Amino acid sequence: MPKAWSKHEKELVEQALRDEGRKLFERYGLQKTTVEEIARAAKISKGAFYLFHRSKEELYFRILEELEQEYHENVYGVLLHAEGPRRERFREFLRRTIEIMTTRPIYSQITTSDYEYLRRKLPDQTVEAHVKRDFEELGSRFGTWMDKGWMRRVDPRALNGLFLSLFYSIMHREDLGGVGFEAAKELWIDMVSTYLIPEQEER
């Protein structure tokens, strides 16, 4: 990196890349956004961009990971802190998950083509490390509920597959049409909650 840049300046540039990159990705999508556009918006040269990120795909993925952390704090809080019957809390957790995936621009516009493109462009170890972290996060959060007897004890790999199937369904929701997706969503929420969460005895 240029020696003229202080540590603080580098941090400001990195934040600008993430902020401006997110705006452009949300507006134009992953594949139509260019490195030149991101660099120009962040007020650096195209060459300087590559001192921070190896590719626009790497920047995009890091932005997704930051948003995912916000998502974890938002939706998992329903399981930890919300009041009321556990099954209804779990239904709300699922509803919030789907709402975030279908309304936040950078999530809602991800298509199967984008997903496959990203997998081709990113190093295998980057994707594998992310999948591993997601798996461990899911196991940790739901493991607590299982240990307390609040959730049916199931293989964490099955739960991971369950949520991946939801993700793929969201990517293909246009194929179902608006009404079809909404109806399937509510049915999915009800079936999963009923199966995983035993009815809570009234005290």
C-alpha cells in the first residue's frame, strides 16, 4: 500500500469501499457492477482498489458476511429474548429470516446465476470456511434449545440442509409467483415449527 496512507486513512478507504460497493451492488447487482465504478465512488483509483481486495467478488462476499452478522444479532435474538410460547417465538424467528432475505436489496436480488457466478469466482477455501462458520453458528444456537428440551433433537446437518433449501426457494420465488411463494412460505413456517418445537405446557 502507498506509504503516504496512514492507518486511519486505510481504514477510511476500506469503509468507503464497503459502503459505496454495497450501494452499487444493491442498485445494479453483482455481475453488472464494475471495479471501476466502485473505485470511482470510493474516490480511489482502480489500481488502489486491488490493494484492498483481490476482486469485486471478494468485496461483495465480505459485505454479505457483515450483513449476515447483523442478521444473526437480529433474528436469533427472537429465540433468546422474546417472550411467549416457544413455538410462536420460533415461527417469528423464521418469519424474520424470510423477511430479511426477501426485502433487503442485496439479499433479495441474488439469483441462481449470481450464486453460481460467485462460487466460480471465489477461492474454494473462502466458501468452505463460510459454510463451516454458518454450520457451527446454527449448531450452537439451536443446540442450546435442544439441550433444554425445547426443540426436537435432530442432526445439525439436517437443519443446515433445511435452511439451505429455504435459501434456494427464496432465490426461485419468482418461479412460484407472488401468491404461490407467500402461501408456500406460511405452510413451510407452520410445518417446520410444528415438527421441531414441542408444544409448551401451560403453567
